[in-house]
Amino acid sequence: MEKDIILDSIADGVFTVDDNWRITSFNRAAEQITGVRREDAVGQRCKDVLKADVCEKGCILRKTIQSGKSIVNRTVHIVDAAGRRLPISISTALLKDEQGRIVGAVETFRDISVEEKLRNAIAERYSFEDIISKNNRMHQLFDILPDVADSASTVLLEGESGTGKELFARAIHHLSPRKKQPFIAVNCGALPDTLLESELFGYKAGAFTDAKKDKPGRFRLAERGTLFLDEVGDISPALQVRLLRVLQEKTYEPLGSVETVPSDVRIIAATNRRLQELVKEGKFREDLYYRIHVIRMELPPLRDRMEDIPLLADHFIHHFNLLQKKEISGLSGEALACFVSYDYPGNVRELQNMIEHAFILCKSGLIEPHHLPENICLPRSMESSGSNETMNMKDLEAVFITNMLRRHQWNRLQTAKALGIHKSTLFRKIKALRIQIPPQSPAT
């Protein structure tokens, strides 16, 4: 009786099972979450009460008893008495008698429907066609994306490597009238010129020694769909001429063919180089530049959208938890400070790789600085706290603002604009957080 009183005072659902998987105790919170009365649950097999999605093939309690290891905060779904599917977070431990013999197991669980709804709400608010951001510039691009997709015009995506140009290209395709037709991607910088030409336009049998039979090119495979030409700034002048003709005349000839083939393909080009600069240098045809420059979208680098790092990190952590069947709960304050004080030459792709690196070293719980690649957690990331102790939110804010000031050469007006706050607000934060501004730094 005393045990039941104690268990009923716990906010989380708790139940115990014997070595035959039959429930021996079931507290009040477990009743409330599952909708099953205690007297109906006790004596039943736990799988018949919780009806969890892991009961048949990956029973958590069975794994605990077989391995002797507890499981902490594993997310699963159960079906309650009303037939609703609920997300719960469960933890397990062994039950032993006075002699240390295993006699069963205990499971605690809590309803995380509210957390899941919040996560989904955040995802809906800050994501668009698999692109995640709360940055103002990115949302300006989100706003015009449907109109861009609805047109038939050629699109040029400019941005550093790893900023998500292919994600934007796929979003344009999926929002367009061509969405049911193929999306074909070609990395122009990854292939030598002769091979790229045959990849794009295909060839006829006998066009060269190894051409035993006809091969359709990417233009043919993308017919009535979208062709994404990544790193278009790397193609040779000769191939630029052929590409220009396709855009102008909507026709091309496969290698070794004398017949002209009509082409109904929408082109989305992307580059990590400034095409306008290449035109000035004579390395890219001006007429081709204007043909692919009908709609231009410039994707900001991650260092200019640092407010997205917690969102992106959470997204990648959730992704790798599902992929690797782990239960990493997030970033520690110190790890987040490392992330927001790094310059990201590799942008979002580099951030994803860092999270994947951390998943190799971190078994559960929070990702800490020692789980991250050495080059991103330098002492400078801790300079505003002055110690290696756990950082509070004030320390983290100081690290973030100091780093943003440094990126804008300590220009407070530009920094305030980048942060989306008034300059007077930034001045107050600098004073309150005791951020040291180098002498003779521009205030505006």
C-alpha cells in the first residue's frame, strides 16, 4: 500500500513487470496517460496494455533485461484506451531481489504530445520545402519561391558551397507545374569537358570507339521536367556555346547525330562563383549569363544567418537519432557556444557533418564540446565567460553578439541590422554583457 502511495505521487507513468512480462504495479499517472484502469492493467502483459510500436520486434524492457543496461528517454508511440496514437518518452531499469537476482523490470514514461506539437509548430513556422530557417533574408526567398516556381524562366542560384542550392532547386521543381516530371541534377564541375558534353546531350552509337549503343543525355532524361546544372561557372567556353543554343532555340544534337532534337526542359543553374565577375574576366559568355540570369537568387552563407544554428542543429540531431537509433537530447550550452562562434566555411553541409561527427563520440544525453571536431572549439569561443564552467544563457548571448560584432568589423549599426534589432538595443546589450569593443571601432 505504501509503495502504491509513493508511485501515485509521481507525475510520470510508472509500471513494473515480472519475468513473464506481466504488469505487477501501475500508478495513477500511467492510468491517466493510457486511459487503462489499474485493476485492468495488473496481471496483463505490458504489450497488451501499452500497445507500443516497439512491443513486437524491439521490446525496450526485453532489451534492458537481456543487456542489463537501462534505457533513458527513448521516444515511442503507444495506443491509448480511446484508440489514439500518443508519443511518449520512456526509461527503463532492472528490478532485483535482495540477493541481486533479476526479477523483472520497471518502466517510467511521460506523454510528450505537447512537446511534439511544439516541435511540429516550430518546423512549420521555420521550414519551407525541407529548407529550415528563421533568417529574414531566407524568408524573403521563401516568399518569392512559389512565384518563381510557377514561371517557366531560367533560374540562377548563387551561393557558397553548402548553402543549400540544390534544396532550393528541388523546392522550385516541386512547387512548379513540372513537379510530376523528372528532376535531374548534374554537377558540371565534377566532370571533364568531353564527358560532361556526352552526359548532357547523349550520343549515338558509333559516335566514338566505346559507343556501342545510343545513350540518352540528361536533357533527354529531364524532358518536360527540370534540369539542375550545379557549378555552371566551371563549364568550358565550347560547352557554353552549346548550352546557349539549347536555351535560345530549345533544340540540341546528341554527339554523333545529324538530327536536331527538340527540348522542353526548365533550367535551374547554380554556382558558388560570382558569374558577373567571370563575365568581366572573359571566362564566362555574357550572352549565356543573361540567358540563365532571368531570375537570380542569392543564398546567404550560414555565418550571416547564425540565428538558424540552434534550429538546424536540432533538425540534424533529430535526423541522426532516427538514422542511428540513438537518444541524443541536444547540445550543451558550451557546445552551442562553440557552434555560434565558428565561421562555417562549409556552411550548412559542414554543420551537418559536425553533428554526425558528434554522434560517433556521444552515446546519449547532451553533445558536449569534447564530442565536436577540435577546430571549432578553440579557447576563443569561451572568451566571454572566462572559464570552462557550464555557460548560462547570458554567457552564450555574449559569445554570440561578440562574434557577430567581429564579423562586421565591430560596426555596431551593421551588426544591429544583421541581428534584426535596433542599434540602441545592441548598445544596451553590449553594456549589460560587458563586451569589450576595440578602440577606434566604428559605431555606425
